[in-house]
Amino acid sequence: MDDDAPPAGLVAGLHGDARLQVERWWSGLDAGARLEFRALAEDDEALEDSHQGSPASASAPLREPTSAHDRVEGGLLGLLVGDALGVPYEFHGPGELPEASAIEFTPPAGFDRAHAGVPPGTWSDDGAQALCLLASLLDRGALELDDLGARLLRWWDEGYLAVDGRVFDIGAQTRAALSDLAAGTPAARSGPRDEHSNGNGALMRALPLALWHRGDDAALFRDAMRSSLPTHGHLRSQLCCGLYCLWARRALEGLETAEAWRAAVSGGRELAAGIEGAAAELQVIDPARAPAGRGSGYVVDCLHSARLALTSGPYEHVVKSAIALGDDTDTTAAVAGGIAGIREGALAIPDRWIHELRGRALLDPLLDRLLDSL
Ligand SMILES: [Mg+2]
């Protein structure tokens, strides 16, 4: 046994920077700590837990971003890579998924992958709609809902900002909303407003607002809420988008993830104080509860699932833990991956995923313009 090398279970499935980080962390442990950790790692149950977000993986060091550019690039790439990684695993329960170390762009042989015709490394509706929002913000210099709505319609009709121009995934509420939009309903009113229309389809695309926005917290919160309206008009979805963007902003400022969340919740509560019905909705969202979630497509569950995944260690662990929750794997991984990317920067995302991410010709001009705007 090479005492200088971390236990195999600890680095299983890790490559590039993620593996280097764990190796560096291991090399910093004293002999007693290594012995204790080896005992843990030899226990199968503990090893399994380490893929699910146990203290073992949570103790792995996180990369420190080098600049604001690094964080912003990490946020956008973190969302897109999380989405693309989750695509083949969508619609499967947690018990039907490969073990976390085997979750890659290409699933293990024999796995019944979702969206079978979609090449590995392809982002889905989450990534495409986030890029629609980013392109709209960059072109218009403000959040203009009718412009955003028009781009979402172009995505649906023509595959605008979809890899290969191909739309293969659309949520039921988004489909209904875009039909109304196409029929002439203004984007501020096209999203269904009933309580059952609270899927995560607006939350999944909201992050570019936080990456791009230069206004104060009140302006960011208001715009994040409004960005939900074209497809998800209920106050609950709007508030989740607002909280998520404040969370991302606090993470961009360098706050530790849980602290950033607490600051976002406290700020969001104040900013929502004057909004009719917000107090009751914030009780439903229950943002102060411990992170726990099932990976479902319900906007509140998605937000808390992402919080849970973010406790599991470096970027690679975060998106794999998000996917391990099952069900809406691509969106949970996109929502969690965006925050992890901000937290750790673009270089924390494993090289193999960066290189295999498709659609760079669509992404790179927008990413360059976003970074130039900083
Ligand atoms: Mg999707």
C-alpha cells in the first residue's frame, strides 16, 4: 500500500483537477488522520456514502477561483456541463442509476439511457434557455421579457441556441406557455399562474442574470422574479428564481455556500416583504430548512436538492450527487452545478467534460461577451 496515495475509493471516478485536489488534500493529512480515513474507506458503506455527500467527500478541499472572470465562467460552464451530464440519466429513480463513480457523459454499457439519440455532452432545454436569457441580456442591455419570450419561442420553433439546432426536451408548463406566447399573449403573462404550475423550468435558466447583472440586490431580485414570468408565472417559482440569483451573487462575492444561501434568504425575505402573498409562499419554500431533496421537477424540491448536492464536495461530486438523486437529473445538476462552478471556478470542472461539451460554437461568443462585460 502506498501511503502517499489516497485510498482508491476516495479518488474513484475523479480525474484532472478534481483528482489533484484530493491528492493534495491527502498529502496534507498526518499519519493518524490517514489511518482513520483508510479504515473508513475500507468500509463499503462508508465508501458508498462518500459518493452521496458524506463528511468524507465533503472534507475534500475546494478549488479557490483566481478571479471574478474565473467564477463567472465557472458558473456558466458549471450549469451547462451539469445539464449535459444529467441528460442520459433523466427519468430514472435513484435506485436505477449507476454508482456515482460511473456517471459520465457516456453512461455504462447496458444502461437504459434517456434521450437515446442525443450525443454525449449535449446540453438540453436548461442550457439552451439559459443561453437565450444570456443572449437577450447581452443584446438588449436589460431584462426585456418580450425579447426573452421571442428567443424562447425561437428555441422551440427553430432550435435557437440548442446544440445541432435540435430540441429534444421541453417541460409541460413551458410547452403550454410557449403556445400562448405564440398566440400573442405578452411574455409577462404567458406563464401559467396556478399553484400546480410550479416546475423548475424557470429556475433552471435563471443563473445568467446573476452572472451579468450590475444592479443592486433589489434590482437583481426583481429581474430574477420577472425572468420566470414567460413560462412560470406563479409567485413560488418567481421567488425561487429570486433566491437562487441572490445565492449566486453571494457566491460570486466569495461567501461559503451555506453562508451565501443564508445571506440570500435573509436578503430575499426583506426584498419580498412588500409583495402580496410572498410571506405565505416563503413559508412553503421554507428556505431555512436543512438541505434535503428528491431530485424532482418541483421548483422548491429542485432548489433544496441543489443545496443538498452542494454539500458533497468539489464540483465533480456536486453534479454526480445531484444526478444520484434521480428523476430530473439534468436540471438538478444544472442548478447545483452553476453554484459549484461559481464557488470553485471554471478550472474546477474536469477537463474531460469541458473538452467533450458540445455546442461550443454557440456558447463561446456569448461567454466571451459576458466575460468582456465584467
Ligand atoms: Mg433538460
